[in-house]
Amino acid sequence: MTPLTPQQVAALREIVELWAETPFVLIGASALGCWVDMHWRQTHDLDLSVACDMAAFPAGLDKLAGWKRASGREHSWTSAAGVRFDVLPAGRALLRQGYVEWPAGGRMSLVGFRLAFEHAEPVNVSRGLTIPVAPLHVLLLLKMVSFLDRPVARERDLADLALVLKEGVPIEDRFTEETIARNIDVWVAGAFLLGRRLAGIINASERRSAIEFLRKLRDPRDTDRARLRSLRASRLAEDELDALWDGFAVGLGSP
């Protein structure tokens, strides 16, 4: 996994102690780094989701010594050692609602967040410190939803997604009975398998978001400059990127 700094480890230990009885999960780029070597970029923030509703948020973070909330950004916190966290509440009521409505304004979708909690896997991030982390195929969906929410602000997510499709599944794990039987090229087999894993757990709402993302990405009339930027950031040719997304779509069972 991508190594954490001593300051990040210390801050996570505080979180684990604070939320000993409250489910939480690591998401975002820092979670991707637990499964894939994020050689294409560094991330210094840690992204968490905590199983509480707005009435209970920030679930005790404001009681931790030295922790501060960023001005005007209810979800952004800084630990006493200067570690930045983005924290999203995702309690039962919020998950049913499907989004977080911030008191200061703004809305964030929670589509797919139930999967982050239900399928989280324990990861040892430092000696004596294990935290729940969303699996790779779920992180793909969360990044798609995040991009649909804020396309301009989340441009770099496209590069993350492309490179995870390319490198997320080790070469030796791409030769399954299905990929061999279907004669799926090894280049796209990893993307296909990630789509297949996601297809087995998503509900109708989550599937609609994934298909909407694919539609937007494939639409030649979409002038969103993010797609071009993702090509530069990922260093993939357009036909290579298209092949990866096509493989993912086949695995997902998308039209």
C-alpha cells in the first residue's frame, strides 16, 4: 500500500479510538493507495465516511484536542499534527435519502456509500493499526458518482479511474475461467473483472449512476475538457482508454 506518514498514522489512531463503536471506512485516493501503487500522483488528504446522521455529525471530531474544522467546509478537518481529512456522514437516514445536504449549502451524493461499509476490508496500515477500507471496485463507483456530482472539480478522478482499470488487477489474476472462455484480451481483462465484481453487488440506483457515467464518457458531443485532461494525466492513448472502459462496461453488463 502507499505508505502513510507518521502524522497520518497518529491521526488515524485517534480516529480508531474515537469511533471504536461507530463504523467508519477509508475511501478516496488514500484508499486506492491501499490496493494500487499510486505512482501517478501523491495524495496528502485522508477521506473517511462515518456511519452517523447529520444530528450526530461530526461524531466527536470537535472534541479531539487540537482538531479543527476548515472555515466554510463542514466536511474538512485538520488534526492537531496538521493532517487533513475529508469526512462524510453516511448514517442510515442519510443513505436512505441518498445525499448529504450541508447546512452552509451544497449537496454531496451518497450513492454507493452503503457498499463501502458493507464490503469494507480490514487493512493493516501500520504496526498495530488496522482500519476498514473500501475495496477497489467500490472505490471505482464512488469516484464515478463524485465526478458526476462535480465534473470540473473532480477532473483528476478520470485519470485515477483509467489507471486503476489498467493496473488494479495484477496480470496473473486476470486469467480466470470467464476471461479465458470469452477470449478477453489481457489488456482489458482487469477492467472487465472490476466491472464484473461491481455488477454483482450494485442496486438499481448505483447501476444507473455507473451507466450515466459511461454514457457521458463515451458521448462524442460532450465537450467536458476533463476527458482530455485524463488522457494527458494517465498517459494513455484515446483508443487504449476506450478499450479499458469498454472492458469495464462489458463486465458491468452495461449496454
